[in-house]
Amino acid sequence: MNAEQTISVAKDASALRERGWHSQIADDKAMLRAARDLTKDIGDHRAAIYWADMIGSALLGYGALAGAILVESITLAVAFAVVSVLALYRALLFIHEISHFRGDVLPGFRTAWNALVGIPMLTPSFMYEQVHTLHHKRTQYGTVADPEYLPLALMKPWSLPLFVIIAILAPVALLFRFAVLVPLGAIFPPIRQLTWQRASALAINPEFRRRPPEGDLRPRVLMQEAGGFIWAWLLIGSVFAFGWKPLLTALGVASVVALLNQLRTLVAHLWENEGDAMTVTAQFLDSVNVPPPGVVAEIWAPVGLRYHALHHLMPSMPYHSLPEAHRRLVKELGDGSTYHGANHKGMGVLVARIARSTMGRRS
């Protein structure tokens, strides 16, 4: 595909976007080829970056959480809580990277992350492994079989605030899951089956039912659920030893982390597909990059997630390589390309776009 054909694809895609998302958006083969050919040398996971980033974020988050609990000044407590939210949010989002690990990449990282972040935050990696990859399947993205897709832009206006606010309840729901449903499920198989199908995946599609774990995930599920069960009851028991303040502060921080992640999810896609299977290019254009020069996106979409559309082109690309991959593709393809169509200015612009779309669906 030459430059003129590439521009033609971009124009066709733009025209289709005005009418809604359709599977007729053709694949821009030049863009797909460039994404493959220009990034072959930056696809390795650099262990030093992963370990330092994850451990540093977690330790900063827990240290700030301790400060929020221990200080008497409300102003200082709020400041510590804000730091804790941002650091633990970053540490938690490594679950996204782990869900894309293949083979024995970064030995020990998954186990260490679960011990340091996943289980303490009651979000172990099994809740995303073999779930998130369904969202990347070419024939499932944006369909009813996608656990991470809702056509939010095509829903009623009240659906957006509900989608965001409900995330605040996530920490309490997770505490109930591990403290109550896990032991009950060990005794009563129907409860175990229901818990697995409906409450064991980080999914936003209410129609999604999780299938049984496959391969080496099965023993990890047992270990992680046992760890989550023990930790949940330690948290509950802490009330008798230390009073309510530590637990309520921790739950408050976790709720804001969940809220921030839900806001990020709200603008990770344009949510304009009505359920049809889409080409890779259509999936890319329904996804969102918020590239530099703005720096705020690195706070609300860390660990490479500000390049979410690019991630859909190259799901196995490590997060630390995405900025360089983006620079290379922008330089190669130019502003008039299909690639440029997935780049957006920020969260506010994206929320406004989705809100305007829902406002036309009041009836």
C-alpha cells in the first residue's frame, strides 16, 4: 500500500466514524506492516525497569499509606493518601503487563507482584490472566464475547456516571469475595462455580461468564485465592487490634485507586462499536492514544496505558518500549495517516465526546 492508498484508508475510516463503527473499515496494511517492521529491536522486556518500577511504586504506596494512617494532621493525611493512591495505582497496573507475559519472560515477576501488590490489594493476577487476552482476539473485540467492552457511547446518559461511581464499591466487594465467597465455595460447589463465573475477572461486560482456568493457571488460582482469603481475614481482624482507622483508610485509598482506574477505562476506547466483529484497524481507531507533549496522561494512564491504541496493534510490546514505538510510527507514517486518527488530546476531550454521544440517546 503506497502513501496515497494509506491516506485513502484514513479518509474512508474517518467517514465511517461519522456514521458509527463498522466492520467495513479496511485494514491499513501499511500501518500494520510499519508497526511490525519498525519495532523489532525494542520488543524485549527489560527486567531492571520492570522490577525497579514495580517495587518502587509499591513501597512508595505502602509507605504513604502508613503515613496517612499515622499522622494526626488532616492536611498531611490527605497528602499522604494522594501519594499512596497514585503509587499503588501504578503498581497495580502491572497486572496488565503480566496478562500479556508469554512463557518464562521475567522469571519470578508474577509471583513477586502477587505477593507485594496483587494479594494485598485483593486483585491477584488470575483475575486478569486468560481474561484480558480475550479482549485482544480479533474476532471478539467489541462483541458480546469481549469481557472488557461495552458500547458506552451508544448507551443512555445515566450509564456513564453509574459506570464510574460503581467502582468505588470494588474494594468492599473484593473483601467480601475473598473472606466469604471463597470459603463458602470450598464447601458448596454451586457457590464456587458462580463466584468463578461472575466474580473472578476484571470485566465490565455484565454478560461475560468466565470459563474454567486452563493450563498452568489452575494451580496459581488455588494459591492466589488461598492468599487472598488469609489476607482478607487479617484485614478484618486488624480492626480488633488497631481499631477502624487503618482499615477504613486503606479501603478509602483502594476505592480511589479503583475510581481512577475506572476513569482511565472510560477513555481507553471510544466505545462506538455496536457488537460487530471489527478489523484490526477498526479496533485500533476505536482505541485511544494520549501521547506527549502532555504529562498528565502519564499519571492517570501509567505503565504504557497512555498508548492504549498502539498496544492494540502490538499487544506483546513491553510498556517501556511503547513511547519509542510511537515516535517511530509518527515519524514514518505522518500526521495524515490512519495512525494519527487514534491520537487524542486528553481525558476531558474524550469524556466530553462520549457524553455528547449518549446525550443523543435520551429516549
